[in-house]
Amino acid sequence: MKPDPAKALVIIDMQTEMQRRIDAGLDCVNPEAGTHIARLAAAFRAAGLPVVHVRHRSDDPAAAFHPDNPLAAPMPCAEALPGEPVFAKTTSSAFASTDMAGWLRERGIGDLVVAGAVAGFCVNTTVRQGCDLGFRMTVARDAVLGFGLGEGQPDAATIFEVTMGLLAADFATVAESPTILQRV
């Protein structure tokens, strides 16, 4: 029998810009996601399992995710501890513009728990690509932020439910963080 692959927590795009959006009152699902992410990170660290950080980066000096913009800084729940990997991505998927897949494979990690922002965009594309690359994907549903698209567009709850439904249908296990914490 083949042993289970090692597990890691992947925290996507939990940067200060996300807190700004929440504080601005934008249509949002799971504004408390950071609390769940912090609990997941603490449990993974206590179990000696990797916590992997992915941050969006833009080369446009006027962009929120430009490295010199304070909005690009990690939220407290996503601060990397010394030795934890931080991947800067320029694409929606955390795999497409980083060497995260290689880093994970070098360490025999094949089971990923994903949390972060934003459900319909970077979380969605990362989970789908991770599945396509052969990683076993789990989405921490209550540890994922979702936002609406604005006036006249789908709201946050609709986007979130459709995204979680599609991911659960073919790409990942979708579970609440207390259930995931029982398996760490």
C-alpha cells in the first residue's frame, strides 16, 4: 500500500488589500476567514507540517499588489514564520507563475489544504490547476474569502456557492476548518 503523501497548508493572497476591501464594506463572504486561517496555520505548525504562503505581486507601481504598496503586505493571519516559503505570483493560479509545484514535489508533499482569497479567482484557479497537476486538494471553506463583482453583477454569496460547488464536484474536497483540524 502506498503511503499518504505529506500535507501542507497553502495560504493564498491574504494581503492587506483584502482587509481594506472588507473594511470598505464590499459585498463579502467569510470576512472572518483570517481567524480560521490563523487556527489552521497554528495546527499545521504544531504538527510539524509546512505552511506555504502565496502572495499576489504586480509590477505596476500604482497597483495595490506592488511590493512597495502597504496594501501588498500580508495580513496578520498570513505572516510567514522564519523558514516558511513565500511564493510571489503574477497570475491567478499559484502554480502558473511560481515554482511552488516543484518545491512541494521535492518534499514529497501531495496533499494540500487551501485557504485565502479570493474564492472565484485565485483560490479557484489554484485548486483546479493543483488537481490537474496531481495534488490532492482540500478547500477550507470557512477560511476562504469571497467578494461580489459589483453593481449589476453576481453577488459574493452566489459566486462563492457556485465556486465551492464546482470545486467539490470534480477538483477538491471542500470542508469546514474544524473538520480539517481534526485530520491534522
